[in-house]
Amino acid sequence: MKRTEIIYISPTPTLNYYTHISKNLYNEATYLIKQYLKENKLLSYYDLNKLLKESENYKEIPTQSAQQILKIVSRNWKSYFKVLKEYKNNLNKFKVKPKSPSFKPKDDVYVGIY
């Protein structure tokens, strides 16, 4: 059995800043994936990591946190394509067509992984 521990922290300006940067990195990675999909290419986590290493958002937060965010983005897109394939094979299983992962709202924050 896997166990996790969740610790709730009171909001602070620093924490708010880092979660905002995390959201920006998530959106930047999502944007890159959508651009490469227009060329019929799907970026993997390794591709995203290589392309975004020089990004301001990537550099602003700890490297491990940035890498985890990119892994989440990559996993979200893989899941989307897996569900889309299932949707095409079995339409009766779904009420509506699955939507692709979208951008996070501009003034929002995203999960902080530390």
C-alpha cells in the first residue's frame, strides 16, 4: 500500500509567487505541446525538459519541482490520447468527446511540489 502525507500550509506571498510560477510553467509546456501537435509531433517529458530548461519559469523554481510539473503535463497529455483512442473504439462508453488538457487561468495558481 502506498501512503502519502499532505501538509497544509498557510498562504504566504512567497508561496503564492512560487505556485504562480508553477502555473506559468504548466501553461508554457501545454502551449509547446499544442504547437508541436500541429506538426503531428507529440513531445515527451524529456523533450519538454530539454526545451524549457532555459525558460525563466523553469529557472525560477527548484529544478525538481519544475521537472515534476513537466511530468504532470506529459502524463496529462498521454492520458488524453489514451482516452481519445478508447473513445474512438467505443463511443457508447462516453457521453461526450474527451477534451484536451487546457491552460490554467491567468491569475490562478498551480500545485507546488517541493
